[in-house]
Amino acid sequence: MKHFCSSSVSEDLGCRRGDFSRKHYGSVELLISSDADGAIQRAGRFRVENGSSDENATALPGTWRRTDVHLENPEYHTRWYFKYFLGQGNYKGYSKWKLVETSHFRNTNIRAFHFKVSSKLCRLKDSIQSLSPKSFCSYAMNLDKFEKGPREIFHPEIQKGSVNFKFGVLFAKDGQLTDDEMFSNEIGSEPFQKFLNLLGDTITLKGWTGYRGGLDTKNDTTGIHSVYTVYQGHEIMFHVSTMLPYSKENKQQVERKRHIGNDIVTIVFQEGEESSPAFKPSMIRSHFTHIFALVRYNQQNDNYRLKIFSEESVPLFGPPLPTPPVFTDHQEFRDFLLVKLINGEKATLETPTFAQKRRRTLDMLIRSLHQDLMPDLHKNMLNRRSFSDVLPESPKSARKKEEARQAEFVRIGQALKLKSIVRGDAPSSLAASGICKKEPWEPQCFCSNFPHEAVCADPWGQALLVSTDAGVLLVDDDLPSVPVFDRTLPVKQMHVLETLDLLVLRADKGKDARLFVFRLSALQKGLEGKQAGKNRSDCRENKLEKTKGCHLYAINTHHSRELRIVVAIRNKLLLITRKHNKPSGVTSTSLLSPLSESPVEEFQYIREICLSDSPMVMTLVDGPAEESDNLICVAYRHQFDVVNESTGEAFRLHHVEANRVNFVAAIDVYEDGEAGLLLCYNYSCIYKKVCPFNGGSFLVQPSASDFQFCWNQAPYAIVCAFPYLLAFTTDSMEIRLVVNGNLVHTAVVPQLQLVASRVKFNQKICTRFHLETSWAEASNDL
């Protein structure tokens, strides 16, 4: 049984020009603080996020909406480990190089176990069907139940993912310019107390059994009360300055600074008017705090204004501040603030200062554990079986064996993880305490009965044009499908360009593959006249010349100047253009009258470009100039190249260091009018800025804005629906942010198939999955 949901194809859903802008995440400034006499105290470089000061400014693409507030890199796998593995009867031991461990997972016995010995992946025999952890340990090797050892090794701050958080909250009165003055505020104000009540619950520390965030819960040495909350499964303890111990004799309030000064993130609640001296991070003497959230409350309008300061080395993190950064809905402000702070702390942990320290500490602890528990390094491991023995076809060469081992290891691990999630045994979703909101990727049923296998598709109005084994059909909700072309025209690629009144498609039939162009208005007229679907002979007048034998084509996603089509025929590229002078205000269905039924004569062949090999992925990139500097990004062999459309010169953009390469997509994105490319292959995704041509020369230079990340599973297709990147595998959909590649959601959907997408501000993505015989579509908010 099949189910369809609406989604999109990667090559025709690039971000629109101007959508992707780091300006939404602030700019780096040198901030200098001075005392009351004007003398400079400290200075530092911080990225300042302040939204827009123009209250009447029109919200630009990429600015905040409530649906854009997401926890980035939610670390479900880390929390899964903490919930189901840590402390649940662990057994640990060592091979020659690698620590291995296993656990009794709920009521499930171990059926397979993988470990690494001398860089060789191994696996126990498949015939072992019911093996408890204890039995396994005695069967496989000398492993003992692990009870003693350095507890720090399991600390969430040492491990990659953060589970719980502690944030500082500092109360600053109007006119206070130094941290000594701010920390010396014995009590807060009524608006400050109102803000604390919004953040969380006031709890009594003595006897507290939840997450304590470093506070004393036995002897009241760190205060009597504190503020605590839980947000989407994360426990958060706030170190509130007015709740920590106060000393009249100690002007520096060391006890308060000891906690808040050692928090990565601190909220500063500042009283006073907007015109009063503003807070600067350089006012706080701390080498540990990297992020400051400045909160102001307007009593007259009952709203909050937010400003974020991030140390220069902290990577970009979301969500971006709204325009202007003023929140009238207090619950939405709380959600936004908590998500921003959690994302900010996670981003800070990726800075060199914290990442290197974490790696050094973890390495030291593992080495210490190894020395304590492994007095004899030469014990034999009994009953070990080579992992290559369980491969269906074991390659002969050593290199291919290692590749096959790794691929099989990943495949089995993903399958086991997916089965656990589908059974409900793994916490793929955790309790949320925020406001209930509809996510932009929630599916909607589009067609509940579609019996054919889909090859490709593209939206046409509110309907969907689908190429199937039975021909090309027009599908509209649960209405009967209408044939547009019969099965003699096997369509492999298509683009519906409604603003140009065009349908472009590639019909693939061996060496006789061709590119065809049709007027949508002519097709619509035939459908209204209830004509039978066109066959291949009816489309002779719609063939584009010189495209015989094409195996791939690409169009530019921005049609502001002219439509450009690049057709790949083996290692040759044909550049074809079609200029359009469509009168404003004329709809696509009204263009039929004086024009011929076939638009072929409107297309012109420009030039031919030869490559060194046949491209497997191809994308067109708009250059900065009006009529030149357009690029073609192609992927073949082990590389991505960019080709100058004007000169045909090819330049190396990225070389793939891998034995096997599965090219997925090259997606054009535009940051403040400048082109960039997301290069996707295997598990990797790399963003590279594309420098403009200067007098025919092109330089590929590293940019500070370049970044890369890895998908959790290898995708077969990737869609860019700003501000999100969606990666599709056969059983899941992984959603990340375009600006930094951070994960925001993973949806497990068995036997998922990406079918179509639409390039509009209200994105629609069409997918198909096996639940019922039906289509479904994603929310218009995408």
C-alpha cells in the first residue's frame, strides 16, 4: 500500500535570491566598556543580533516566524543513550584498541554485536538468537560488569551532547555600568520577578532531587530558592543573581560571580528606558561566558525586547531575531528565548576552546580507565568471527573488504535503530513543555488512492502532474486521474513553469531520448476538451533540436532575465535559452491566442561545451551581472566543477576524498545576492561561496562563510525549502537549517519516496510512503 505526501525535487527548489542572509544573525562589532569617568575598562569582539529597529519595516524572507523556532541538534541519540543505556547494567571491556560495551535493552536480548579489533570490524555468529549481556560477555571475550571507574567519563558536558543546562540571570538597574554594581543588587524589581515567573518555577533547593546545575541542595550554601524549568525534555536551572548569597562586606560578590561567571550563557535583565546607557558584554569580567541575552521590559506596552551578544568565535545559531525584536505574546517570548539560549550553548561547545578541552579530558579519562581495567593486553578473544565472513559477497582486495565492512556495519546499525523506533522502544520524540504549534512539515493527505508507481512529478496549480508507468497523469485530490500523455512518452524529468506558460520534460527511450517543450495553455485546452492523452507521434513538433540522446538537463531557478536550459548528452553540454517578454498582469492561461501551439521556435541554441566526463549532477547558477558570469555546476568522477557558460572553461570547486562517491545534488543558494552552492554526496554536505568571474578568470578561494556537516543517513535526494534543508532516504526525512546545517527534526517514514516540489514562498513538497494507497502533502508553511 502506498501513501503520497507533498514535497520537492532538489534541482528545482533552490533558495530565492536574497533569502539566505547572515545579516539576520547579526554582525560582529568591537564593543568597549568604560567607567563613569569615561575611562576604557575592557573591550571584546561580539556578534550583535538586534533584529531591525524599524517598526514599520516589511518582514523579509528569512526573518522570524513562530514555526521557525526549533531546537538545533536535539541530540536524541544522546538522550536515548542516557535514558535506556546508562546505568542499566553495563558491561565493558577492551579489544586491543577500541572500547566496546553493550547493555540489556529493556527486555530484549542481544542478537548481534559488533566490535573493532586492530582496525577490523568483527561480528558474532548470526546463529546466536537469544544471548543475555552476561552470557555474551563470557562467550565473546573477558568482559566484566563495570561498576567502578571515573564517573566523569559519562558526564554530559564531556560527552558530545548536552542534556541539561544552567543559565545565569543577572539583574541590572538603570544606569549601572559595571558588573560589581549589577551583582550587588540585593533584590530585584516587580518586572524582574514577573520575568522570573515567566522563565520557570521557583523551587526550594534544600532536598531538591532534580537537576541542580551546581547549586547546593543540602546545606543552603548557594541560596534558599532558585528558578527551574523543563523544556522539550531538557532540565534547566537558572542561577539568579538576586537569589544567590549576598554579602554586604564583599563588594565584588564573589559567591554570585562564582556561579554566573562560569555559565556559558547569561541573561541580563536591564531596567530603564531605551535611551539609557545600554549593556555591553565587556562590562562583565568573565572568560567563560560566551553569550549574553539582553532583555528589556516595556511596562507601558507590556512587551519584551531582546538583543543577543555572541562571542566572535561562536558559530551561527538560530532562531534569528524577529523584525523588530519585540514580543507582545509572553509565552512565545519564553519559547523563543529558551530555544535561543539552548542552541547558543550547544554552538559554544563547538568553539575550539571548549571542543579541544572536551577532547583532551575525554582522552585522559579513557586512557585512565584502560590502564585500570586492562592489566593484560594480550588476552585472546575467543569465538571471534571476521565480519567479512557474514557479508553476502566478500570482496577480494583489502581496500574493498574494508569498504564493504563499513557499509554493512552502518546498514545493520541503521536497520536496528529504525526497527526500535518503529516499535516505539526508542525515544524518537520527548515531552515538550512549550506552546503547542503546528510544524511546517506536518503532512496533509493529497490523494488517498493512487495505484501507479511514480517516476517524477511537478505541481501544476493545485494539481500534480505525475509521470508513471501508465503515462503522465494529472492528479487533483481524490478526483479521477486525467491522462495527459500516454505510455509511449516515458517521461523521466519534468518542470512545470506556470509563469512562462511552459512544460519542459525529458522523455527517455534509450538513444532516442529527447527534450520536449509544451505550452501549458494548449495542454489545458486539450484537457478541457476531454481529448485523449497525447502519444509520442503527437509530440513531434515539440521536440527541441540537437537534444537527441540527452540523459540529464537543468534549468535556472530564477527566471528574472531569461530561461536557460543546459542539456547533457554524454560529455557534451548544450546551452539553450528562451527569452520571455510577458506583459505584467497577464495570466498564463490567457497567452494562447496569437501564439502557435508549439513554443519550440522561441528557443535558441547558444553553444556547446565539452567536459572530460558525463555529468551525474548538474545545476545552473546565476552570476552577479545581468548578461554574463552565469555558471554551470557539474559533478562527475570524484569532483564538483564549475563551468563558465560564456567561455566554457571549467574550474575545480571541490575534490571528493573517498573511494566511492554517490553524488546527490548541487543546490544553488543566494546570500545577499551572491551565489553559493551546497554540494551533497554520500553522507556529506558542503557549502561553498561561488566567487564571480573577473575578466574571464575565476578563483576558488576558501571563505569564512564555508561550512560542512554530515547527514545521519545517506540521502538519495535533497530539497532546499528555505530556511530548511530536507534530506530523503528510503525510510526517513532529515530536516536541517540552511544557514549552519544544524539538525532540527528527523521523521521516520518507512518506504518514503520523494516525488515533486514547488519553488514558491509557500513551499509544497510531495512525497509517497507505504501506509495506504494515497498521496499526502507537506504543510504550506514550508
